Amino acid sequence: MAAAVRNRISFISQNYIKSFITNSAKPHLHKRRLTWFHTSSVFNVVGQEVKMPSLSPTMTEGKIVKWLKKEGDALAPGDVLCEIQTDKAVMSFETEEEGILAKILVPENSPDIKVGTLIALTVSDGEDWKTVEAPGGGGGSSPTSASAEVQSPQPTATSGGSVPGQEVKMPSLSPTMTEGTIVNWLKKEGEKVSPGDVLCEIQTDKAVMSFETEEEGVLAKILVPSGTKDVKVGSLIALIVGEGEDWKDVAIPVAGAAPAPTPAAATPPSVTTKTAAPSHEPHNYGPAVLRLLEQYQLSSSQVTPTGRNKKLLKGDVLKYIADNNLQPKPPKPVPPPGQQVPAAGAVAAASATETPLPPPKPRTGYTDHELSNMRKTIAKRLTMSKTEIPHAYSQVEAQIDSLLGLRKQLAQVGIKVSLNDFVIKAVALALRQCPYMNTLYINNQTVPHPTVDVSIAVATDAGLITPIIKSADLKSVDQISAEVKELANKARQGKLQLHEFQGGSFTISNLGMFGIAEFSAIINPPQCGILAVGGGRSTFTGDWKAVTLMTSTLSYDGRAVAEDEVAEFMAVLQGYLENPAALMMPSEAKLRVAPAQS
């Protein structure tokens, strides 16, 4: 890869120098060449698009009243990027991403910005935001060109009724959302709707979110049914009419109506072939004879063989050709796959009835599963993390027999908690005692996190998501257990709110319940660490004492945390796991750990 980049830079440099010398008498060309060279994708950072959101069901365009973030400002989930005037009011546009606002493409008070128009670019923390370019190259669009990215007006032709309906379009429920899946309609056609009512549930690239209406009236027509995938932001999904109007007679815009599903490709007609007369010719000839027979489309039975044992010779065929004054014939067309090919030299006899071939057997052995938007996002972020963050690893084994004993004692008095709940509490206390692990890596520097917010990896059908136990160090084990159960259920139902899964200062991934002894995990940026927890396993010590060991593997950012700091953190964590009584200590107490032997 490095060699490829060097070759590309060398190639660009040579072309630039050659062009500079060639056009030395044309000073006006130098600036253009330099500008092209600077914006080459070799050096630029590809930004993440921020598009004009749909902040109301009837919003088709808006005006940016004020940008509350400047280029170069850091962004965190929940920050207000700008204020947008919709067709209803001036509303705040909150971001759900972390990073840096790299480029504002649409200035304040630019009128009539269509929903879905590119308005800004962001980059990840630590990237050079000054060299940002739009995805696909080009160095980013100018404000004028960005605001000009409007869709051509659609015809207003309608069909199906006479009552004009109010359009409800697919909203943009996150800055990165370009399409979504309508999971379920919570209102049916003919039902009354009021401001604040949830029309439907929409799966974005992050989670399943509720779409609330701001209108009063009657839901007249659902144009995009439940389960429809990849519905573009701004697409017409429903129509609303005023109260008292005949909702059954609503007029459906022809251009805005949801496109009809593409019909499945028609099954091609069965390939038929004419039954050729069976050939019983003795193949008593060589390849030269075969070539002549094919070239002149002859049958070997037409030529009298003169060779030994009635072998057909090349001279026999040539004599037959000369005697009958034959000319070579064009080759026969190749039949489509599955069609029988008549034998060489045989004359196909047309059959009165054409017999279709049996249909091909379906291919088996694999099944294609479409990736959810969440899995696509996970793949993109984890690939970026693994390639950009220098992952380092540290591992510790803890004897958890005392921890298992405490869990049994609590169960006897009606307090049911899992081993994972104890792990969360132990990690939270270790993070509080070792605050250098409770940090984020932003803009090439470590930023201490004010609270110990532990993210827990939860597997769902759509993909892996990490709900957050906030201030976990200040909560008891049973409080952590109740909160984990609640968040895990919401995650599996797709009901998590943004603040419940975005953020966090450290992540735990536990696969012990699946029989995994040990593994390593990928860091979730901008966090600096993730702990992969395996299951307990029984073994014997040197004096043949049975013990239960649990392996925990820490993946940490080598830029942010030093090896000796990691060693101390892992020792503190091991101490809490092996001495569960320490988990009940007051918040200001610290676990004393023996110094590591050099």
C-alpha cells in the first residue's frame, strides 16, 4: 500500500512538473495546476456528509438561521449544529456524531435549502479537518453549489380522488441518515392524528426511532407499507387530510407516490431443442478428418472409407469434396446453456413436437442475508478503529471463587445478580481508582471523562449495540443489574434513545456466557479501552486445590495509555474480582494493590 501511494505521488509530481515547464509562458495556468495538486485525494480527508434534515412531516425545505458551531469546533452527540427555520418554526438541529465540524457548505440565511441537500462536512477526531473533501472527491462543494443541489420539481398530477392531502415524507432522524426502514405503522388509515402522536417506527442507521407528527387531521393514505426497506429521506410515505374531509377520496400525487415494487424477473421460457437423429457412425478416423467433416458439415457415413479396417482417411474426404464441388460452410451457432448439442456432422431432424428440457435444479449450499444499516455502520467504524488506532493488549486471570460464593449468598436472600454485574461494578471502581483509563482520545490528546460511564455490548438481531450504565461506580451491584436488564431489553426491541447508547468512557464485552474462554475486542473510538471478558473455567493450583479462573483481555489505545498504567489498572481490577467485599466499600475508599514485582 505504501509503495502504491509513493508511486502515485511520484506520478502526480512528474505530471505537475512537466505541465509547469510546458506552460511556463502561461502564468494563469500555474495557479490552476497548484490548486488541483493541493486538492488531490492523496492528501485530503474524506468528510462525513451532513444533510438538511426534515424536522417536520411537512418540511420540504428550510433556511439555516444561525450556525452555532464553527469550522474546526469539536462535536459530541446532542450538540446543536445550527438553527433551522422550517415551515412551522425555528428548530434546533442536533448532531448524533462525534468528531469535528470541518466545512460549512451552506451559509446562514440561504433560502430554500431542500431536505437532503449537503450542508456541511464532519471528520473524525484527530483528522486534519482543513483538508476535508466531499465523499467521491472534488475537495468539497462551495456554498453556492451546495445550495444549488436541489431536486428538479416534481409534477403535481394526482390520481385516485378529489380531496387534496397533506404530504408526510420520510424524515431525517439523524444527521447521517439518508434512508430508513418503516418497521411498523402505529396509526391506521382513517384514524385521527394530533400533534405529538407517533405515526410509525423507523429504523435508521443507528436504532429504531419513533416518528411523531406535528399535524392535526386524519391519516388518509399509507403509501409505504410496514417492512419497506431503503426508503429515501424525503420520499412521500403517507397523506393526511383535515378533520371532516372524506379521507377515502384523497388525491394521491402521481410523482410522489411510492414506487411500485419491482416485479420479479419473468421466468425465461424453457429452452427447447429439436431432436436430432441419433448417430451411430463409427468414429474410425483421426482429428484431421474430423476437422474436415465439421468444416464442410458432412457425416462420415457419406464418405466411402478406403483405409485399413475401413478407416476413413483424409484423402477420402478431400476426394468426396472435390467430386461434389463442395464449399466450406459457416460454423453453426453455439446453442444457449442447457440446450443439447447435436453430434458433429449430424443433421438435426426437425421434430414435430419440441420437448422442453427439465428446469435446472436450484443452487444450494448458501443463503444470502442482507446486512442491516446497523451492521453496515458497525463494520465501517470498527474497520476504521482497527486501521487507525494502535491496539495494544494486556491480559489478567482472576480467581473468582469468592465472587461466585458471594453471588450465591445474595441469591439466598432474594437478590439475583449475574457475574457480569459484578464485573461491571469492578471495572467501574477500577476506572475511578485509575482515571487515566477513563479518558477519551480527541484531537491527538487525551481528554479525561468527568464520570465513569460504562458501555455494555449487547447483541441484537440487527447487530451489536452498546447501552451505557452511567456513573456505574456510584451504583450498587443490584442497581447495575436492574439497569442492564432494562437497557438490554430496550436494545433488543430497538427502543433505545440516543443518550442511552451514544457516549460512554469505557466498554465491556462479555462472551463468557457463550462458553468463550478468552478473546480480544476492538476499541470503540474515541474511548481508549475495551475489556473482553471470558467465562470461568475450573483448574487446579500447584497444591492441587480446585479454583475457578476468569480471563479478561484489555485492548487499549497505545497513544493514550502507557504500559505501566495499564499494568496498574489490570492489577486493581484483579484485586476487586478476587476480593468481592471490596465492591461494597464506600465510594471514597481505594483498593490497595501490592506493587508489581520487577
